[in-house]
Amino acid sequence: MTTPDSAAASGSGNYKWIALSNTTVGILMATINSSILLIALPDIFRGIRIDPLAPGNTSYFLWILMGFLLVTAVLVVSLGRVGDMYGRVRMYNLGFAIFTVFSILLAVTWMHGTTAALWIIIMRVGQGVGGAFLYANSSAIITDAFPENERGFALGINGVAAIGGSFLGLLIGGLLAPVEWHLVFLVSVPFGVFGTVWAYLKLKDNGERHPARIDWAGNITFAVGLIAILTGIIYGLQPYGGHTMGWTKPFVLICMFGGLAVLVGFVFIELRSPDPMFRLDLFRRRGFLMGSLTGLLSSLARGGLQFMLIIWLQGIWLPLHGYSFERTPLWAGIYMIPLTVGFLLAGPLAGRLSDRFGARPFATLGLVLMAAAFLLFDVLPIDFNYVAFAAVLLLMGLTMGLFAAPNTSAVMGSLPADGRGAGAGMLNTFQNAASVLSIGVFFTIIALGLASSLPGSMFSGLVGQGVDPTAAHQAADLPPIGSLFAAFLGFNPTQQVLGPDVLNSLPPDRADFLTGHTFFPHLIAGPFGDGLHLAFGFAAAICLLAAALSWLRGPDTARRSAAGGSASQQGSASQEGSVAHEGVGLALADVGDVASLEDGAGGLLRSTAPDTSRGR
């Protein structure tokens, strides 16, 4: 009997590379857009003529920054389940088209002020919907197209695109935004148009399709609960009353606890639904359970890393080394290149090695070394030597690549053919939601560190430069999160905080010093360092916990070896037929998936592989 899985695995040797290249372009485009604004936001806000640091505008800044992540985290499970029901390629193609349309609408932004900010937020949400379609179905399409003994390498390439794109976005944003901020959105359009047409013409729905009813109750409760929690995180980062942050604000508490209660209700709904959107039965597979938990924890540890490194570079290190605040976004992206290089080197190699030796040793070692990299960041001085900083960046990129591809391969390989879309969506939801939570955790830890010492440092520093004590006291009482956002955006907040009247009352040399590129970095360096130590220590501890869970996924070397050897034999036997079927003169060296091997080789894997309920 030939299953859809076996058809995909024993078909043309060309198709698997078409599927990989197209999905890689799609994921690369989506992840570049998820991070490109980190560097481009200062130029965007200048372009639309809005001050992101004004108290009433902080929410615009946060929603533009995090709205894309929020909507992808909310929708990716539902869209993965829909892909299982109606066809993964169909849903993926739709995502490419949606993403492209909203990229065009962002690129033609013509308004200014708060109207422009709202337009960008709404269009970014629409872009996130398209991205969710891409995230939810790309891994499942690759899993359908590749035999198991090549799947880790293929998912490794896709994983490089997923995480590497988030780093490339920093560099691209830094290059394009100073030239013309519209280019930040326009750059996706030609790739989106090409990818949409290419996907429509070339991709084939080879996966198993299981028609079912849409779980409306589950979809609605999941969306409401997760949106409430992530919205609470966004508004918890803003000051409230006399507090540094808004975690005690009634609206935030209602969002957080109300959202948690709705998600508890969602679990009960899913346990009783005949066609659940969230396949809770998949957690019975140890490989899926442990792989999902380690993916969640690794995202929690590193999700806020980019923000902290950008603040460190833009707000402190680059100005101290002579870069003006206006130039720091571009150079921050350039100085973070070693992180991307490390990931690009390790991702495909780790995927290939995990195909041969199993995912557990590589994923676990990657997490242990990631913890070590966080601890090395922790011992670097605030005014570091760049060679040492670049070495730690490279190590961090290598560890991310060492973990990402093997873990994704193990998770996807532990899933039944009819659950790959749902499983991929669940894994992406865990990672995206954890990234938003990580941003909230990192910002909170750093802000608490700033709150303890920045007001006193600012007051004494301003008075020491001749600022009137009353004006200095008012400046020192401003929420420290504003200084953090200023550093993140590459702004020197001193001029805005003091105002023209205070600065004009000072001697010109002192006014120039206060608004120059050394006063604010020296002021914030010590308090920022206090919070940074706590944040890196937290991240290292999370990575070690994830490493322990990764090891508990169980060994999979024997199964991979058996699958690899059998796949080669099956490939040789089916080579002639596949070539005749496709009409191309390409020999297939390795073909076959778990399902095809069970059917074509008389259930070989059922007798040699571990119980699938134990996962991979």
C-alpha cells in the first residue's frame, strides 16, 4: 500500500529540494521581518514624526515591536491544525500571499503621527497572520518531502533560516533604514511575489489529509487566553503610577490571571473535543513532550538576548567608542554578525550529524554550551574588548545552531503523519510565546536593576554638571524604563529629559557634554550592568534546566541507524520506478519515510524501532 508519506518520500529527487528551498525562503522572509524593526525603529519613528519616548506613545513602540510576535504565537497552532485538515501546501501558499500583500501595504505608508503608527501596527498584525501560515506548515511540508535519514539536515537548513533570519534582519534594517525607512518593508515584496508564484506552481500536497470539524471553542479560548497574557506582558513593561513598571496595574493583573484562567478552560475543552485544535495526545510521546519543553525553555532564555545586546551596544558601548547615537543602530547590527555566522555554521552540520547519531547528544550539548555562553557574557565588563565579545557571540551562535536543528528534527520525527501540522504549530507557539515572555522578563530584570541605582546616579551626575537641583530631581524621577527604551532605540534622552530651557541656562561646553555621546552611557553603564548580571544568570539557569529535559527525551541512535540503513536499501529498490514515474534521469540515493518503510519493507521498523509512544 502506498501512503501519501511514501509517495512524497519515493517521488522525484528534485521535489524535496524544491520544497526545502521554497519553505526556507518563506521562513527567512518572515523571520527577517520579525527582527528588522529592532534596528529600524528609530528611523521609522522619525519618518512618521512621532516621539516614541513620549509617555503617551510608549504603547505604539511596544505594539509595533511585539505585535508580529504576538499574532504568530496565537495563530500558529490553529493554522497548523487547519493545514492537517485542508492541505499544508494550500495553507502555506495562502500565507505567502497574505504576507506579501501586507508587506506592500506597509511599504506604501503615507500618513504621519499616531495615525501612521496605528496603520503600521495593524499592517504588522496582518503580516503576522501570513507569517503564522508559513511557520505552521513549513516544517510539516519538509517532513512530508524528506526521508527520515535526511530530515534532520533539511530541518537544519530551515532552522538556520528561522533563527539566522532574525539576526540578518538586524543588519538589513541597519543598512536600509538610514537610507529610506520605507525600504525596510519594501525589501520583502519581490521575494514575497516570487515565492508566492513559485510555491503555487511547484509545491505539492503529499501529506496525509484528515478532514475534521474546526474546533471553534478551542480556537476562541486559546486565542483569548494567549492574547490576554501577552497583552498583559506588553503593558506590564510600561510605568504605572509611582511604580517603575506596570505589573501591579489592575488591567495587567486582569489580563494575566484572566488569560491564565481562560487557558485552563481551554485545556478542559480540548480534552473533550472530538476534533481538538491542540492535540494534547501528542504529549504522550516523550520525544514531542521533551522536545517542546526544551524549545520553550531555550526561547525563554534567548528570546530577550537580542534586546539586551542591542541596548548594550547602542546605549553604552558604541557611544563610549565614539559613535554618535544616530549611527549606533547600523553598527549594532554589524557588530552582531558573529552571532549569525556561528548559527549559519552549526545549524546544517548539527542537522546532518543528528540524522546519523541522534538528536539527544547534540541538542543537550548545545543547551549546556549556551548556558556557558551566557555566563561568559556575564563576566565581560560593560566596556568590553570587542574581540572577547565577538568570540562569545560566535559561541552563542554555534550553540543555537547545535540545538535548533536536532531538536526540531526529533520533535517532527516523533509525530504521526496526520499530526505534523498541529505538532509543528504547537512547537512554534511555545517558542514564539516564550520569546515574548522572555522579552518581558529581561526588560523587567534590567528595569529593576536600573530603578535601584539610576535615579541617584542621574541626580548626582546632572548636579555635578551645573544643572539646577530641582530640574535634576525631576529628571531623576522619570521612569528608568524610558532610559532603557532610549538606549534600545539609539536615542540620547538627556536632551529630551532636560528640555531646551535647562540646557540653554548652562554654559555651552557643559550643555554639549550632557547631550554628547559619553555622559548618558557612563551614567547608565553601572545600573544597566547590575540588571544584566541578573538577566544572564537567569538565562543560564533556564538553559541548564532545558538541557536536563533534553537528555530525558531518550536515545534515538539505534532507531536512526536502522531507518538510515533501511532507507538506503528501499531507495535502491525503488530507484528505477521513481525515475520512470517522474520522467527525469535522477537517481535517488536515499528515499523512504517511516510510513513507506512499514508498508514496503514488511513492517521492519515495527520490529526494530522503539515504541512510538515513547517519542524519539
